[in-house]
Amino acid sequence: MTDPQNPTLAADFPPATAEAWRGLVDAVLKGAPFARLESRTYDGLTIEPLYPRDAAATALGGRAPGAAWTVMQRVDHPDPAAANAQALDDLQNGATGLVLVFAGSVSANGFGLDPSPATLTRALDEIDLTAVAIDLNLSPATRHVVGDFAALVKGRGIAPAKVDLRASINPIGGFAATGRGPPIWQELAPNFAAMVGELATAGFRGPFAVGDGRVIHNAGGSEAQELAFALASAVAYLRALEAQGMALAAARDAIYFRLSADADQFLTMAKFRAARKLWARIEQACALTPKPAMVTAETAWRMMTKHDPYVNMLRTTIAVAAAGLGGADAVTVLPHTAPMGLSDPFARRVARNTQLVLLEESNLARVSDPAAGSGALEAMTHALCTAAWAAFREIEQQGGVWAALETGLIQRHAAAVRAERERAVARRTDILTGTNEYPNINEVLPAVLDVAPAALPKDDAAVVAAALPRIRLAEPFEQLRDASDKILAATGARPKVFLATLGKPADFNARANFAKNFFEAGGIAAVGGGDDPSPLAAAFKASGAALACLCGSDKTYDSEAEAAAAALKAAGARRVYLAGRTGATEEILRAAGVQTFIHEGCDVLATLQAAYDILR
């Protein structure tokens, strides 16, 4: 029994062992392979169902112990006065840093500041530049803003060393996003190094150049690809700075990282931890004593959805938690309405408060590297390091990251993973709640600001490589929802599918709900169903639908589906679907008029796109 003076509850139970757990699992699997419990990442890494503690692991260096990450807030309104009001409101209500988003930059989303000295001055009016972190979000055509900011600091009489500036100089990321630039990196590298050198000589602390993995994540790439690209970019910058005479240790200190944080919590945590380990390996190769790199985060664009945007709040909350627990030094949250346009004050407040609640109420920053020693997270971190290092070496073998972009190596690898992701979303093996699952076609979307998109700065550089696309995985389904909205606006009704339910509610409810969810993911309203006693053909005609879907149990399909399909076809259904798999009776049902079978794992997107082709 447990000693009352020194209670140890586990003492009353037999010791838990991996072997005992495996025996219980095998009993439940009933002969099925254990691999069914494993999962795979898009890098092909295996995630086991259970890991032992990694007792030998030590915490990674990063933020100062117990220190909060910097709460960054986007300043992206094209009107500099409105942008200034945004910034002041954010700083007065908990933000500790500002991301100045300029038109045409990676995450400007069609908006952003005009890259002029006057706009910069107005946007930062009344803001104490010594009391807030400043990060710049630039494009190749707006790099000159770095110099304008330095001039602004000088004009205010501020010592540059007192300004926490992350200059975000990133010509390689700009090249990847636009495909524009010189054919070889060596033509641009001296200018890059000179820009960094001018900031350092002026007295700014830095860091100045960023290895930015967002462009790979935005293009649908994998975690290892994102890490490899960011690492390869940072190494190119390190070499360029050293070649222009900067001491290697100073060049190292001039570089930081920016990664996307998404709703895959554990992979995101492992990715941020892996970034530090990978950079430490580069430092060791350079005979430098490793020191914690600055790693910043932005919540992922590709996971955001335009419909049911409130789910974006959940996605970004998970992403912020993962980035913070993974050791991010600063986090920027995309507002939940970002896919719809320029976010209003409420959406911005939610984005800001997401971080503040996690910091001040959940205290997520109190423990340094809480993943240390977790068998699962240590294993995932190590596996990501291994995969990313292999991808980095492949880039280096191509002649470096610029050459790998020019030849299309990086684009091809990202495209392959993007295609896998798109297939998974189309088949609903990857769920986007509110989009490909659990849609609400009658939702009222939140408001965004009525602001015209910003004019894009002119970029005269030649196109010498394929640009990496910036996608959201929900877009194909959203295009169908948009088509439904247009039909509703033009005719007063959405396209409809009639749910022809067979048998009693216990027979058809499960598949009727499945079919409703299936079709409404594409904006096709499900009508009918239930205990309607009307003859099937008459009920179909009265519904005004052009499509019909049979919903019932396997038993009712055996006895009623053939006649029901024939009746619906005779009543004018332009396409008859059946929810479920029917096995041996499929050919009989096809002969009776069933043309498409919908079920778990089928290509939902292609089926819905074909439905719209029928409706045209």
C-alpha cells in the first residue's frame, strides 16, 4: 500500500512497460499490422504511436529563461495615417514589436505600405523607436526602405544601437517569390553585403539578413524543405558577408531566421527546434562557438480559409503555441480575416490577444524548451534535422540556393509536396474545418476594411526563374463556394442536390449527413431527406434540384436502391449519386442509373467540380 506520509500513487499499480503496452495494442489490432498506428509526414518521416522519454536530452538554447517572445503586430494599411493609428493602438494594448509590411512583400496580401520616406515617417509618427522591436517585410523592389529607416533614425537623433531593428534583408527570398533577379548570385551578393555593412557601421545591432522559409511553406513545401531553404539562404548570406571583409562572427550575428508556424503543433515545435540545431552545425563547421540564433515566426498563410474564418482563430492559436513552445523569439499572427481582405480593428485585436493570453494567462514562455526530453519531440526534431540537412546538401551541390532556384530544383521539390497536399485536401484526408468538412453555406462572413489594394512597386529585374507560388490549400473548394454564391445572386437559389433517403432514419441518417457535408463543401445545398412520405420521383421534382443522391444502409440499398435510381433518372435527375460502397451490386446499380458513388477517401473536389460541369 502507499505510504500515507510519502504518497506515490503509481506504487499501487504494476509497473508500466513498453512490452505490456504492446501486448494490449496487439490485442486490439486483432492481427492487423502495427504500422496502422504509425503516420507519415510529407517528408516521409515516420511518427510512432508511442515514444519513451529521452533521458539524455538537454534543453536547447534560445530565449532567455522565462522571457516572453516578442509580440509582433503587422502594420499593413496602405494609408500611412491609418497605419500609424493601427501601430499606436497595438503598442498601447500589449504588442511589443511592429512588422512594417510594404506593398509587394511576401505576406502583404495585396496591401501594405508605400515604400517612400514620407510614408515611413508618417507611419512611425509618435512611436518611440527605442522601446519597440521593428521588423521589415520587404520585396526586391522595396529594399531601399532599409536606408530610409536608417535615415529616419538619424533624423530623430536616436543612437542606432538603441533601436531593435530586424532589417529583413532577403534578396534570395525575393528571388524565390518573384523569379526576378540576375542569373547568378555573385552579381547581387556585393550589394547585399554593402547594405548590411552600412547598417552595422552606422551602429545598428541587427540582425539584418534573414533566412526566410515562409516562401517554401507558402508554396506547399515540407518542413524539411523549408528548413533547408532557410539554412541555404543563411549560408549564402554568411559567405557573401565574409567575402566583403566582415568578420565571420559578426557575419553570423547579422543573420536571423523566419519560419512559418502552422496548426500541426508537434511538427511546428520540432521544426523551430531543428532550425537552431542546424544553424549550430553550420557554426561548428565555421569554427565558431554556437550561440542561439534569433528565430522568428509568422502564422501560416496556406492553412487559412476564407469560409468559416473563425476557425482560423483556432489554427493561429495552435500555431502561436507551437512556435512559442518551440523557442521562437518573436511571433506575428495573421488576423483570422486576412484571406478576405484588410483586417478590421476587431480581427487585429484578436490576433494580438491570441499571443497575450498564451503569454500572460497560460504562461507558455515560463519554461525554456519544454520539449526537451520528450521522446516524440526529440525524435521528430532529430528526424527533421537529418532530412533538412540532406536537402541542404543537395542545394549546395547545385552550386548554392540561387543556382538551385535558377535550375528549378527547389521549385520541383516543393511542387511535388504541394501536389500531395492538394490531393489530401481534395480527398479529405487532410481536414480544413469549415471548408472541405463541416461547411456552413449560409454563414455570414465577418467584415473587412473597404480599402483598395495597394499599388505594386515596379520591379525591372528580368525573370530568370520560375516563381514559387503562394497558395492557400482551401482555395479550390472556395472557388466552388464562390460559384455557388454567384448562382445564388443571379437566380435567388443555390445549386441543389436532392437527398433520396431510403428506409427509416436509422438506416439513412449517417449517410445523409455524410452526403450533406460532402456536397455543401462545394456550395451545393442538400435538400430533401427525412421521413417525407411522398413518392421519390414527386419529391425530387418538387425540390427543384438537378442532382440526386441515394442515402441508406447496405440493407436498404440491396432492396430499394435499384428501383429508386431508375425512378430518379426517369424524373429528370441529371446525375444520380449513391453515398457509400455497394460492392457486388455496383454494376446493377450503375445499370439502373447510379453514375457516381461517393464515400470516404474518394476525390471530393473532382466530384464537386464535375457536378458544376453538369449544372452548366
